[in-house]
Amino acid sequence: MSSQAATPELKAWIIEQASANRPADEVLAAMLESGWNEDAAAAILEATLTTHVAALTASGKLPPVVAVPDPLPHGTRATLWAGDREVTVIVSLAEPRVVVFGNLLSGEECDEIIALAGTRLARSETVQTATGATEVNEARTSQGMFFDRGEHPVCKRIELRMAALLNWPVENGEGLQVLRYGPGAEYKPHYDYFDPDQAGTPTILKRGGQRVASLVCYLNTPTLGGATVFPDVKLDVAPLKGNAVFFSYDRPHPLTRSLHGGAPVIEGEKWVATKWLRQGRFD
């Protein structure tokens, strides 16, 4: 690999690494260790992977890319107007698409959502894509509940704000899900989209189509732990009351690098409200 030429053998090796789900930064590091110039290695790596993904998509071996919510269609800004309040942009990551917002919810709104949800909590379930049903999963040890969309004035106000912020219709969103994580509770890394290879997915998709983005709002600040983690890019987002983390996934595939989880709460508790965005109207 020290010849600095994009040989067929090099391209095949890069594709082999990608097929084995080896992170791109590790592949790049291996090329640098073999004597590659960093700029040349990065260019060849990007070109090879882009061509490979395009070929797989054209052949039907990968799902096609779809439109997704985009809070920053014209580039990163320090603040955004969300219809009724100004929201700050704390972090903006392009690949995977992750944006951390500050001041999305007021302290009073956070407290009200917790109070409304508190009496309806039950052990959290996950969607079983093999059947389309939900079930208790040991990977998710929180308590949770769902509000219907617009169920309370505070829900409606927050949902309108989210729609304005993310440039996505209110009707394309699921109702808010509220989760409580006590000490030791966690949600192991997972994807939010529905696996297209599972038998139950077509039934799930009849109601709104695929999930294309997630917005996780922090309703309180745990004493210790509870970060939202993105293992593929080694990013941890600390839970801070009123803040939120947004991430999108333009196809139901690990290529989106949207793998994420909720790290264990070490001390205190963590409350979050999650909004999932669908391709189409969710009724």
C-alpha cells in the first residue's frame, strides 16, 4: 500500500474492510501505518467507499437513500428559531448526522412532562420486528409510556416547536415517548429504524413508513452517568435538562452510523422524552 496508487488490490482491500464493518478511521489508520500520505489515503478511501455504496444501492443490495429532517439545511448556525423560542446549536456532526441542541425545552415544560407521565410508567418495551409486536427486552431496562400526539397542551406546543426546528411535518411524528432510567438502568446500543429484512417490518411500515430521525430531549440532569452514546464515532452526549440530541438516518442500514444507546445511570435518575420522525403521516 506504500506505492500511493489506487490499485485494484487496494480498492478490494478497502471494500473487504468495509464489508467486515471495520470503522473507516481504523482503515485510514492502517493505510497511514503502511506509509500512505494522509490526504491521498483519505481521498482514495472516500472515493472507493462512495463508488462501492453507489453500486450496491443501484443493484438493490442496499436500501435507497430517502429524505430526512434537517435542522440546518443551510449550514451550521449558533442559534435557530423554533417557532416560539430560540434554540442554540451546541454540536453539529455531519457523519453520522448528529446535532445537539440547547434550550429546546424550558425547565417548566420538562417538569410538566415528567408529572404527566409519572402515573403511567411501565417497564419499557421494544418493537419486535420479526412479528411487528412489542416486547420487554433485557437490553432496555427503563420505565416508559407514550403520549398520543397532541394529547396535552404542553405536548402539542413542544411538537409544533420540534416540527419548526427540524423542518418536518407534525403529522409525520410519533407521539412523545417518556422514559425514566433509575440507577443502573440503560439502553444498550441499537438502531431506531425498522430492519427491512425482518418479517414484521412491512406491517409496521403501513403506519407512517420508516423512521428517519430521532430527537431525544433531556427532562432532567442525572447526578452521574446516563449519556447518549454513539459508539461508531465515540461520541457521548451528556444529559442536561432542557437540551436535546437529534440524529437522522437516511436509509435503514448500519451505513448511517446511527448506532446509539443510553449509558447506565450511575447516580440519580434520568428522564427523557423521545420523538421519532417517520417518512410519512403517522396516524
